[in-house]
Amino acid sequence: IEANENYVDSGPPFLILLHPALGPLWEVTKQKFYGGSVSEGSELQIEVAEFFWRNVQLNGSLIIIAENVMGSMKINESGESILHYGQRCGKCKLQNVKVLNKGIDWNCGRNIYWKHDVQRSEMLQIILHGNAEFEATDVVLQGNHVFEVPDGHRLKIMPGSPGLAIQLDPIDQDRMESGSWHWNYRVQGSHVQLDLVES
């Protein structure tokens, strides 16, 4: 990281924006991220609470957006919308994944970093509608990609022969509310311990 006097002219070394619901405690957030790296000049934006990152290498832009970040809206008897926490959340699982793309155009004079108003040459964008799930394992995702997963479906990306194997399946009806996996939170003394539970 450059010295403060150079920061104004050079811009930030990377951009990382995490939704508060990933934690909100850092003790919780750090258990959802394990291993991997974020290269200088990269951008990481995560707008999903149910997230699993294991040994991911990011060199470029990775943007994950869920409609149902913390739960789903339901109408009560009075006609009011009520958020049901933890039900029908979007979920994303990345394991042993390399994300390689050109990312942010750091030379663009129109970039306003504090507003996150930036120009990108390429990015990997994952859009989760409703309780959609995205899972990538043991793959390299290179170049410009947008994966949009419809409500009630799970998109899996695996090594193919050649290239990538992409599989879109409906989520089982009995797992619609909870999804195919979730984090179980346990309090151990003064610490919060997370366990990944596969349904």
C-alpha cells in the first residue's frame, strides 16, 4: 500500500465491499473466508450473507449480488411486508477457484472510488434471484462472465472436458426454505463458532 501522499493520485490498491450481514462480527466473517488471495488492483463486492470462500484466488473483479441477502419478504395478515431472516436466502459457495479478468480500468479518469462508481474492462458477476444458489469448485473462471441464477435453482460449475461443465438444477421442494446448505452458529464461551451444514 502506497504512502498517504501518493494515495490521492494513485487511487486505492484494491476495492473490497462486504455486506454487513456476512458478519456482522469479524469473528463470524473470517470463518466464511479461508485461504486464497486478492491481488493488487482487484475488486471484491459481496452482497450475500450465506457465503463460503475456500482457497479462492482473485485477480480482477468479482461481484456477487443476491436479491434475498438476509431472508425473504412475506406479507402478514395486515398486508405488511415482513422480512423472515434466514429463509429463502441467496447462497454462494466458491472452493478452489481462480477468478482472472481485466477488472477495473484504473486509468479511467471518471472513476469515483468513494461512490464505487468505476469503469470495468471485464468482471465476473453472479446474480442470485430469490433463493438461488451458485457453486463453483476446482475451476478457473477467466474473462468477462455474468451468471444469473433464477429463483428456486442451483447453478454448479465444475471442471468439464474440455473447459467448464455448467449444471442448473431446481432446488428440492423440501429444501426451498433452508437451501441445500447453511451455516450453523454456536456460542462457545465468548466466541461464535460456525459449522457448515449440508442439507
